Amino acid sequence: MAAARPQPGNPFPLGSRYDGKGVNFALFSANAEKVELCLFDESGADELKRYELKENDNNIWHIYIPGLKPGQAYGYRVYGPYLPEQGHRFNPNKLLIDPYGKKLVGKLIWHKAIFGYDVDSPDADLSFSTLDSAPYVPKSAVVAGSFDWEDDRHPHTRIENTVIYETHVRGYTKLHPKIPDRDRGTFKALMHHSSINYLRWLGVTAVELLPVHAFFGNRHKKGWIADNYWGYESFSFFAPEQSYLCHGEIDEFKQMVKTMHAAGLEVFLDVVFNHTGEGNQMGPTLCYRGIDNASYYTLNNENKRYYYDSTGTGASFNVQNPYVLKLVMDSLRYWVEEMHVDGFRFDLATTLCRYRTDFKKDCGFLYAVKQDPVLNKVKLIAEPWDVGYAGYQVGSFPPGWFEWNDKYRDTVRRFWKGDTYQIPDMGNRLSGSSDVFNHENRNITSGVNFVTAHDGFTLYDLVSYNTKHNFSNGEDNRDGSNSNWSWNSGEEGESLDRRVIENRKLRARGMMATLMLSFGTPMFLAGDELLNTRFGNNNPYCQDNVISWIVWDAVRESGRNMARFVRRLIRLRKKLKIFDRRRFFEGKVQGRKGMKDLAWYNERGVEFSSADWNDNTRRMLAYAVPDGASSVLCIFNARAAETEWRLPGIAGNWSLLMDSSESFSDENSLGMHKIIRVPAWSVLVFEIKK
């Protein structure tokens, strides 16, 4: 590399920026004493040159190097005090990636040199490591150039019409038989025409991807079975995960989004800003810890050697710091403006909303998002809890936010398990969970309804296992939730008993039908429509194998039938105009038609009384909602027996739209006050036209 005379450069934008003649570098650190920029060859293997960043404006260190071009690999060495008990862990022997780096080159090698302390020292993290980590860590790379988005546009699907499909880039595509082997497990595989066509056929409107920010992959010692498969240990909030890039180019992600958009599909990202892959004081020094530990992480007030942790992963990211908050906001805007994504799901979002250690609705993060002209145009979904004090905050996020509704998950599971005491909660969950979200003029779509997600049993396992089977995770089955509200239908795991198989089919269909016929925003886990199994593992975070992958070639006829059923459900939901509403129900008569906007009926054909709501053994209920010149009646029967049901006194022409059991035989006797037989474990949907 020819020597280039550095220039002062500019403090903004942060990160590296190519201007056609050279590259500007800018890095935040409030407590550093010296910063060096290290340039490497294109592969990131050999260090070529170092420059000291002598300019510091308001805690932003910066330099401009003429002649550098896109593709230049680089990292930082940051000098300062190594005083863990005061919260400082600077160590210039550790090469650090750029927090704003858009691309990474090279792999992370799990070696003792990546730790800021001497791992062999009896003083543990109070010791100081002199080993150079550069050979073992990825480097940031300068990016530039233009991507031809052509006429790409955000689909902007109305939230009332949104159906979310949660999936994993690798798990969804790794065993797909129609995708070339070389592409599987990557963004390129996700945009393959067979993948896109299937999503369109199914009818979902949004694909929510588990974390795609660069994360630690196989970080454990050789031979150890655990791996970070899900990706919830991000160490860069701008660079995409390298293993998801087929040819190492970030344009592959852009092309995937562009292809999704052309098919009318939105792309949501699961983002993890609450913590990083550096973990607690015993973790490695790869980026934030070495740049400015006291700024990037929330420290323990009593001993700054340790961290405050509301995430259960080692250390909470310090979004209370304005520079760190800016990093989060800049990352979100980057993925919207430059990568064209349509929304985000925020992992453990409560942590982002803490002031000191308390959750605050008037926190800086929520204010920053609310006023942002880019972010207030995309869909924002909170996982509204963490493991810290008062961390459960379902219903506490402001208008404009959507929230994962675990109350919905648990109630629906228990109802279809046959538990008692579920009817009052079931009424709330079906009608949009107004007890949780109906405040501050929030919409009925605020709750993201789900029965399954990446964390927990799949739909098939929910009806096939009574207990978790996580032994392959290597933690003696101690990990994962014990509160699954599952029932194996009479036999644990795989079964050849026809009665068991039939019960599983009926309850799986009943839960999926309930999801699509509930008010709120539905989300389901990829593979559930195929009755995919994880063999009873409810915490496969470390299973990068057939436990977590969708085994497309192994899908049975029952799975294909289930997929066709889910497709019909989604089409039915889109057809029924009752789900177009945004306001919560009031249970009052609307206009001159004499019908309430929502009415609940029992099997006697009359509206629910307090006795019905308080009947602890009841396992059936129905709702009726008017829709212009027609009404929709949905009956939910979680009883193990066929039940006589008198249809309510709603005048009009009755027609059956859906029977989840596919065994309803009274279609010729439909009409108000008629007595029908509702199949066991079933959901029936009727349309009544005036």
C-alpha cells in the first residue's frame, strides 16, 4: 500500500465513508486516550498500515485517508485505562470492529487472544492480556457503490391485512429440495422462486427473519455441541451475518428484499439491541467493550467491574447514553433507507426502555422512535418483556407500536388443551385483548397474536408432547420453559394410534383456525403449516441441524393437507371484512339494525350471561360480528365430544364458510334457531346474509 498523508476528516457520519477520492473514518469513544486505525489487505489477514486518529470533536475521533477505496479492510485499536473496577477495559492489543461497519471480512476464531484479560490468570478479568487478537477476529470493510433498486417500493400492507410468517434464513432453506445446494441457508436461497412462490401461495404478507445482524456462530470449543443458531448474540448492528451471504456481498440482502417486494411481501427483521455477543465481564473484547465499555454498557452501580443485566445474557446495552442511542437509531434508519426493510421486531424491548433500571414509557428510545420521520412509517413490534425488575410490560408500549401477546399464546393453548377456567380470557383474546391494549386510542391490531414462535414448541409438538425434550442441548434438559400448556393427545412423541393422530390433527387445526379468526395481528412459525416437528425440543437455539431445519422432503400427506388448510384460513381472514376494523369492540347495539358490534353466544342460542362467563367447566363459546349487510358467526368447541348447538336468532341466509374438523354434516339445516351438531375439537365459521 502506498503511503498516504492523512487529513483531519470529519466527525460525521460515523463509520467509514468513501467519497470517490478517499475514506473518512469516525469513531465514538468518550473515555479513550488514543485511537489507531489499522488497515489490512482485502482478506483481512495481513496488517498493512496504522494511523493515529488525532482529531477528537465532542468524543468523535476522526481521520481522512486519501486514496483508499471500497473493499478496504480495517479495524481499531483503542488506548485508555484498564481499570475494570472503574468500568474501563481498554486494551490496544485487541483489534476492534467498527460499530458502524457495513460489512465484515474474515471469521471469528474462538481463541484466548480475543479476551481482554488473561484467561489463564487466577485474577480472571482483572488481569490484562498482551496477546494480539487481530489474527482471530473479523475486520470491518469499506463499502460503497450503488444498487439498482429500480422501481422497488415498500408494499405498505395495511396492518389489518397483515399475516406474519416468522422464519430463519438457514432453517427455512437449508433442506429445500428445489434450491441449489450452493445457495441453501442464505439470502439468495430465500429469494429463490420456489421459496417466493410458496410464500405467495400460502398467503402470508410479511416474512419476519430471526436476527440477520452479524452474530457469533460456532463460538464454542471444538467438539462442543452447542452453537448460536438463532443469532441472538449480535456484535454488529449494520453488517449482515456473513454465513447468510452466498458470495460475501451485502447486495445479496438487498436483492432478496427487492424480490420479496416484487411479490408483495414485506420483510421484518428481528433486532437485538438489548445486549451484544460480548456478554458479561468474562466475555470477549471484540467491539464495544474495547471502544468504551463504560459508555456502551450499563454498569453495576455498586461495582463497575460488573454489569447491570436485565436480559439474562450478561450485560444490558446502554441505550440511555445518547451516543449509544444514536447508534441504535442510525442502524434502524440504515436498514430502512439503504436496505429497504419494512419493519422490526425488538427482542426484549423492555430493556431499551429503561431509565437507570426502571421501565419508563417516556424514555429516550421511545421518544426518539416516535419523532423519527423514517421509523414512524414502518411497522414496529415489541417483545414487551425482559428478565429485570418489573420487566413484564405487555400492553405498556405507546400508540403506533405492536406487541407480542403472550397472554394470547397461553390462553389459546390452554383452551385447546381442554383446561378449565379459560372462557373469560378466551373471550378477551379472541376479541383483540382489549383488557391489555385498549388505552390511549390504540388500535385493535396492536397485539401480535401467536400460538407458537421460534422460542417454544412448534404447533405439532404442542399436540404431541407433554414435556420438553431438550437433552440434545447439553444442559440435562434444564433449559427451556416448563410452562408449555401442551398435551400429547394420549401418547408422548410419535404415535401410530389413529385416535391419537386424529386428536392431534383436530387440535392443531383448531388452534390455527383460532389464530386466524382472532382480532389482532396474527403471526405463526414457519413450518407449523406443514406440521414440522422439533422432536419435543422447546429451546433449539443451538441446534443447527434437522431439529431446527424444515425437512421439506419429509413432509407427510397430513402436513400437506395442513398447509392447504392454513392457506384457506388466510384467504378466509382476508375475505371477511370484519377484520378490517381498527377500533376495539364496545359490545353495544350499532345503528338501527339492532345488533351489537360484538355478541357472545352459548350452545342454547342466547347471549352469554354472567353464569356462562363464570362456568369454570365450559369449553365452548361463539362470537357474532355484523359486517354491513351480513354477519359472521364463529363457534369454538374444545370439548372432546360432538355437541348440540342451537343457532342464534339472527335472520338471514346461513352458509358454512369453514369447518376445521371437515366433518360437519348439518349444512342442510342451517338457519336461525336451528339445532346443529358441532364436531368435537372444532371451529365453525358461518356467514349470515340479510
